Amino acid sequence: MTNRSTDSTPTSVTRDRDQNSISTGGIILDEIHERTLASGLLMALLKGLLKTRADLYQKLQKYWDAPLFKILGRLFPVEPDYLKASTRTILMIHCVLGPLTCIPLYGSLPLEQQRRIHDPPSPPRSIHGPPGRKVILATNIAEASLTIDGVVYVIDPGFSKQSVYNPHIRVESHLVSPISKASAQQRAGRAGRTRPGKCFRLYTEKDFVSELDEHPHPEIVRSNLSSMVLILAMLGVEDLVRFDYVDAPAPETLMRAFELLNYLAALDDNGNLTSLGAAMAKFPVEPQLAKMLIVNPKFKCSSEILTLAAMLSVPLIWRRSIHRRREADAAKAQLTVPGGDSLTLLNVYKQYKAILDVADKDWAHSHYLSLEALSQADKVRHQLERIMESLEIELISIANPSKLATAIRQALVCGFLMQVAHKEGGRGHYMTVKDQQVVTLHPSCVLGTQPEWVIFNEFVVTSRPYIRTVTLLVKVSPTSQWLHFLNDPLILKLPKWVLDSNLPKYYVCITSSSAACLFLPVCSRSRAG
């Protein structure tokens, strides 16, 4: 038996090491040069497995007396040119060659627009004129994820946008940074598939030799590790700090992951996996979403939370149009539900499922929605539903809309306890309660107002710090019985400072009206964190 695992399906090898060590005769890791978090985790686990199963890499090789070999992925030579040669060539091309068609290509682009990369170039302007040119302006998706027939020239600007996690303030930033030499070679490899090609590098050869790193920084040293720590704990890895990683993560990043999982009651105070944590590890989603999926029957909204978890696990569903911004905003407003982005996402999915029954293919396009993202969310929902059924988690829902909205907010608090923000002053700035970071609501937020308190799904930094996928909160007075309810380990593990009698006596209530429903303690700034 042979297991082939790509980066997107690491659990097939990691979920049951004992079973794989007995029944698996071969393991193939694909695309590991991309150094993703999942591939790094797989390599570390398999390194330990090889200590007990040396036959996985020795038996067949010895039987056939076969050498270890590699297969070259490119058959034709590619000539690299650097900055000066690239500039001269660009000017020459515009003077003598035919009309230009420029086609964008990026991951969230609708599928029908992605298919344009296979369209033929523009025809010549005259019968005997030079043929047209086709330029594909692509992100990293064209570096390794696909092959485009007929590409002979590659223009490499030498940069890429990467997600970098800052454990100090628990924020993910999207930074433009220089690529590595390995990535440069990978980009050059897009040319020369069918005949000799050229790669024009928009940087000097000196920079290539002396400034670029040999390999890209692996995801494990620049990512949030909460999901990875939960998986390793489920697999029985006891000392995660001294675990034999291929590339060791920063200790602070590991500590932040431990802290979050402890707050979610997935790990106890000694770092041991709890029964709740073992159930959470079965879900291939962020720990916060997994916690919501498990505890939501307490609030009788498991069906809606299942949908919300799926919608939050896929790329952004909204499509933005530079030329039709007003139309896009108007279409989004038609689907917006008062109270926040989470309830709006639920409404979008409900409308999407309704149009599937009537086969309205133009609905997503007319509402500036990504049909691919919605379809992916539907598949993720079915996958999560099967896991919930295996854990005997009942799918239930409340018929009363106002009570349902309250229940959904209750479940949100159970997963995103540490992601609350308070409005500061009159300029639209918010302060995150946990780390005291000044942020603003993301432009995609559907809240028409700026409420005093919000809970958010994501904290990102692009041109400025933003919080995204925001839900309305209201300040009310506390009652002790709610604190005891919240301190139920199955519902929410509160930090010890929450119950400190010296803390200010106000709390956050998640509600669509003034009626109290669930309280989240908020400490003063001197005690925040």
C-alpha cells in the first residue's frame, strides 16, 4: 500500500501513525519545495517514523539494486537576463511587435476569468503586421501551481507577497519581500516547457548572487502554529519545544499557540490534551472554529455554526470590481444582515443554496460573489458535517430569528474570546482588549455604524491594521451566574484574571438588542493581557 500526500491532505498520514506504520509500504510527499507548514509537519513526523520503519526507504532500493535518482522537470534551456538587458528588450518589443493583451491571474480570480490565460494572442493590426502578444500578469500561483502551454518568456520582478505572523501582537501581516534563489529558478522554469525560453529578471545579477537567500523561509517560522500544536498534541508528542522540527519555530510563537489552546480548554494548564482538545483536533479548521462546532449544541444553533465555520474557512467570497465599485457595494447591501459580517455570511450561504435549486447560474455574478468560494464552502460544510456526525454532535437550529442571532453570537464568544475590541474616541479607531493594538474596521465590514464593542474573526495588517469579519457587541452589567456558566470548561475556559474581584465591574454582552444574553469580562488597560 502506498500513500500519496500533497500539502492539502497531510492528515492521511498524521492522524494514525500506528496504522500507517503497519499498513503503509510507501509514502510520497509532493510539492515539499514550497516549504508550507503542513509539509514541514509531515517531514518531521516521518523522520521519527523512519527510525522504526527503515524499510520504507531501504527495502525496494536494495531488492532491485536501484540507485536513488531525480527527474529533471525542464527539458529546454532558459536564458536568464537581468535588469539592463530587460529594460532594453522591453523598449524594443514595444517599438516593433504587435498589439498587447494583458491577462491577470491570481488565486481568488473567478474561474471563468482564469481560463482566459489559454486564449490565443490578439490578431495582428494588419494582414502582414507582426502577431499580437499575450502577457499574463500573475501572482505566485503561476510559480508552481500550474503550467501554461506556450509560455516562452518570463518576467521576474524579484518580489512576492507573504503572510508573516507576529506572535507578540497576534497579527498576520501581508508583506512584500524579496524572493529566494530557489523561487527565482522555479519562476524561470515556467518558460522553456515546449522550446528554449528567456527569463528577464528585473534585478541585477549581483543582487541575485549576493542578496537573495538560497531558499524561501518555511511557513513554520512565519505562521500561527495553533493548529499544528493541536495536531501534535493529538499525536502524542509530549515535548513540543524540543520536538525534532525540520525548521524550529520561534519559542514565542509556540507559547502563543499554547496560550490560545489553553484558553479554549483544548490543553490543560500542564499542556496536556483534554478530551475537548482531542475532539477539536479532528476538525481540519482553526481551533477557534473547531471549538464553536463542538459547543454549539449548548446554544441550539449547530447548523448555523457549521455553515459559518465553512464560510470562514474559504477565500473571501466577495468580488471587488474597480470599474463597478458602486454596483458591487449595492449588490452586497442587498445581502447584508444587521448585526455584523457573520450573520451576513450565513444569509449569503442560504441564498446560494436557494439558487442552486432553481439553477440560476448568474446569481453569484450579479451579486459580485465568487461562485468558486461558495462551492468550496459547501464542500467544506459537508466534510465538517461528517465529522460532527462521527462525534455524535446533533445538528439543530432555533426557529425564532432573534433568539437564533443571539445564540450564534454566544457560540462566537466561545471560539473568539481573545478577539474583542473597544472603540477609542471619535475617529473610528478601536483598541483590542487582549493586546491593546489600535485598529480600524476593515472596509469590507458590513456594519453601517461604529459600535462601542465588537468581536472579530481576523486581525490583519495591509496598508494599516484592520479587524475583519466583525460582530456587534453591547456593554451591560454583569451577574455572577453568567460567570459560572462561562467557566464551564466545555463552554469557555476563562483566564484567572477574569474572576479577579478587583477588575472593573462591566462586561460585554453579545446581543441584537439591549437584553443581556452572554457576558465577556473586559479588564482595565493596566491589567489587559
